[in-house]
Amino acid sequence: MSLSGRKKEKFFGRVLELARKGWGDTHPNPMVGALIMESGEIVAEGYHQACGKPHAEVEALGSLGRKPNPGAIMFISLEPCSTHGKTPPCTKAILESGIKKVFVATTDPNPKHAGNGFDLLRNAGVEVELADEPTQVKAARLNFIFNHNIKTGRPLIALKFAESANGMVAERMGRPSSVTGKEARADMMHWRRLFPAICVGSGTVLADDPSLTSRLPENTWSPVRLLVDSSLSTLGEGVSPRKVYVDQFSERSIVLTTARGMLDSGRVKKAKEHGVRLIEVEESASGGVEPSCLPKVLSDLSLHAVYCEGGPTFARSLLGSGQVDYLFRYRSPKLFEGEDALPGPGLDDYPIREPIEEELGEDRLVHGFL
Ligand SMILES: NC(=O)c1ccc[n+]([C@@H]2O[C@H](COP(=O)([O-])OP(=O)(O)OC[C@H]3O[C@@H](n4cnc5c(N)ncnc54)[C@H](OP(=O)(O)O)[C@@H]3O)[C@@H](O)[C@H]2O)c1
């Protein structure tokens, strides 16, 4: 059975939608969706729900609950795995199912494995067709964290910044400012849900007392919250308990500090009382937490990506030390022209390669790898 370009586009669109159901839950694995089509109709669907759980192809075959009919076609958002990991290879499941035609949105990003799944299927008599270029790009970008992890062997460090039209990040230090509108703020919540960790500097914790959770219409979720605080000032005398230390997710807050911070017994005691973990890292030349420690801290905690939300001082040091892989830059049409307005970290000096641009109400988001 030959499929029109429009039908293929529709089914690829659907497998990408299915893949997105695993948003934030599949690390260190990619998000993957699959469907089975018989006589032009979708008869079964599946997606990878979490690491250790069945892969999308196996989910789709399982939900069909019978052998696919002769002529059945499978659509998958990523090249099926051909090696034995936590679960058996998906190429084996496809071959055992008797499916003879597979459409795939994009190849395995691992250069060692790319194309192996296709070869294995083709050598066993299965016809394999790769999607057109725009669909391949869309499917690959969905798993930008996974792709980065596989290609570099390092966690992905992303930086998010919201700026006014004149490059300011707050109307005034010490008072939370609404830089962007509700659509952009909802979008940030969605990205927070994707990342297993979030990170801010002590200045933001002191000024804004943020909760750093992902507040979505369906639920509130917390990534691991990393707070960069060289002298434990956020636990200082006279500082009221910050939300990240006392809310329902406080066990997910970790403070990265230096030997100097660890010497302050009163502040260390306060962290213990709150049940907050402290990790001592190297001190930078300027007396802060050494930014190049971040990848190792993340790897030690089995965190494959972090969404850094600034503020500007910490962001400048992350950017300056070359730690930022991916940038989310929200731009508002507002102007913060008061003399107390706080300037951003100078993002014009860090151009994004192949930027993705989105309109969010009156604001714009540009994001992509640096
Ligand atoms: N528009 C936005 O997207 C956005 C996002 C976040 C924050 N903000 C705003 O930014 C303001 C806070 O700005 P900020 O610059 O003071 O906050 P910040 O960047 O969150 O925190 C700066 C503090 O982090 C600590 N730090 C530890 N290691 C560091 C390192 N390697 N490099 C830099 N800092 C390090 C330092 O304090 P110690 O020396 O005590 O460790 C430093 O003073 C607030 O008004 C907030 O509303 C805006």
C-alpha cells in the first residue's frame, strides 16, 4: 500500500505527539512514539513512558493485543534500537511481529548505532523509509537533551533569560518583576517540566524567594533545585526561610557551596534543620562557586540536563566560562527604563545557531544551541 505525502505527514505528526507524552519523564532515554496502521487506519499506539519501561514500538504492539494483519505498517519517531539495553532490542520485536514496512522520523543520534536498526530490518526483508528533511529536523530537535548527552557524553546546561526590550531583567533588584506575559510564563513552566534539574544563584533566591517548581494546569512538579550559594547567605541569620527550603519539595533542594560556606556552622546547622543537602565544590577566582564544576555535579547526581534561570550575575559567569550549551531567550516589548533597572547578562554576544522562534502573546522566545 502506498501512502500519500499528506497521510505520511499526518502519521508522523501523530507519533511525535505520542512521543511528547513522555515529556520530562524519559531521562536519560529519548521521547519516542509509535503507531501501527492497517488499511489506512491507526489500530494501535504507544510511547516510551519512562526509563526502564517498554519502548514505544513494544508499547504499540502490546496495545494491539494480537498479531498485526498482513500489510500492517509501523510509524516510529526514532530509529528502533538494535542493541540490548534495559529492554530487548526493538528491531527484534518488529521482526517477530511480522510487520513488513516501517516509516521512521529520524535516525539514532549515536554515530556508533545510526543506521544499524535500519540495516537489521532491511536485511530481514522489512522495507524502511525515512521521513522528509523537515520531519527529521522536528523529530531530532524534540530530543535535543538526549542527542547532546549521546554526542558529547556530558549533561546539557541550558540558560533561560527573560529580558525587556532594552535588555533589562528586572525593574529593580530585590523585587520580583513581571518581565513577560502569561503565555511566556506558561511556556517556561512547560520547559521546567522537561528538565530534571533547575539552578539559580543566591541573589535570585534572596531577592525573589522563588519556588522553582513547574506549575502546570494538571499538577505541580519539582525538578531537583540547585542553588549556587558560596557563603550560604540564603540560610543566613535574619533571612526568613526561603520557599525552596521549606515547601513540600524541600528534599529536592541542594545547595552548591564552597569551603567558606561549610565553615559557617550556624548556616550549616540551619540547612540540616531544613533537611537540605549541601554539596561543597571548588571556589572560583572571584570567590563564587566555580561554574565549571556544574557538569561534574550534575553527572554525580545522575542529572542529564539543567535549566539555569540566572540571575544575571550567575548567568554571566556561566556564559563567560563557556558552560552554556543551550539558550532560551524570552524578549518582551516592555521597556524597563528606571535607573534601578537591572541589566541582563549581555546575550547579544552569544548568538544561537539555527534558532527556533516562537511568539507567545506579546513576547517572543528564541531558543537553540550556542
Ligand atoms: N529576568 C530573568 O530571567 C531573571 C532570572 C533570574 C533572576 N532575575 C532577577 O535577578 C535579580 C538577582 O540578580 P543577581 O545577579 O543578584 O542573582 P543571581 O545571579 O541569582 O545570584 C548571584 C549570586 O550568586 C552567587 N554565586 C555563587 N557562585 C557564583 C558564580 N560562579 N557566579 C556568579 N554568582 C555566583 C553569588 O553570591 P555568593 O558570593 O554569596 O555566593 C552572587 O552574588 C533579581 O532581581 C531577580 O528578579 C531575573
